[in-house]
Amino acid sequence: MRANVYVDGFNLYYSALRRRFPDCKWLDVRTLAETLFPHDEIGRVLYFSARVIARPDDLQEATRQQMYFRALAARDVEIVLGQFRSGARWMRRSEPCPRGADCPVSQENIRVLVTEEKGSDVNLASHLLLDAFQRDCEMAIVLTNDTDLVEPIRLARNDLGLHLGLLSPSENPARSLRDTVDVVKKLRHGPLQASQLPDLLRDERGEIHRPRAWRSA
């Protein structure tokens, strides 16, 4: 079948690559889809994410991400961006302040740094449904374990006639997602490791190097 691939970038990173497969972060998602669905014709590959904001403990995080976006684009992957927000806010404690601890005057609330990504799930759902409506593909392969996407996936399959494949970054795919698609595959180390981008690529801006931190992971 003619298949488009829709990648939930943050879900992929935090559910699979960050801790379970840290040596596979330089992932070629197009090659991965071609490897796991060898009998289908992989067409458009869309990667949904947001530009992160560098944190004090990792000043190169945003630079690594931008290098990765360039590498994906060089492999004909469409990058669709939401927003990434970071800020401090007061939040209620989950437990009382321990006796003898150096606590603020108010023991009910503490000020914490909150980072959040906004818009990626909505963007993915919108592109999935638009492509289904326009018959841009016969099959949609969605890489996620985000249950917020159950309803758009259900609509694309049941109302717009797409075949749906779930590529789960989690060892335990959400049941509501499993029950909504035609086929489920889990990410494994072997295919991930075999689907790495070259250490050096080029685009119109120049050379694209695999980040040093990702080489030693």
C-alpha cells in the first residue's frame, strides 16, 4: 500500500530513545518505516515536534535538536513544529514539607520550572485527517503512544477508509490505540540501530554532523 508516516517526535524520544535506546537517537525515521513495513511503499514522512529551549544543565540540547531536524529534512522528512514553553510557576506540594528541612515560608506550595510542548498532537491529527480526506495515501503509519490521538485515528480508519498501522515507542502500547488500528508493531533495538542516519550529511546550508554526545551514548 501507499503509506504515509506520522511521527510523534517527543513521544518517540521520551518513550524510547532517551533511556531505553540511547545509542539510537540519530534515527532515520524514513529508513525505519521502510524496514518495518517492507511490503508497503513509503511516501511522505512527517515528523511532529517543537523547538526545545536550552536548559542550564544542558546548553547544547537545542543545538543537537536543530542538527537532527536538518538531517531529517535531508532525508525528505517534513518537519511540522508546534511550540515549546518553559517557565516557573507555583504548584502545590504532593507531600508535606519534611520536619527540619529548609522549606519556604509557605509549606503548601513550591516554585518549580515547568517545560511543556504544545500543539504537536493537534498538528499530527490535522495532517492525518487532511491526508485521509484527500486520499494522499492508502495507509497511515502513526508512531506514538499518545491516547489523545485515538479519536483522529478512529475517524481516519472508520470514516475515511484508511488502513492504520501503529508503531509503538512503548513496550506496552495503550490498549485504546491497539484497538483502533489494523496492525501494531513495537520499536526494537535491532531495527532502530540498523536505521541510523550517516554520521555526515549535507544540505544547502553545508555539512550536518551527528552530535558528539549522541556518538558516545
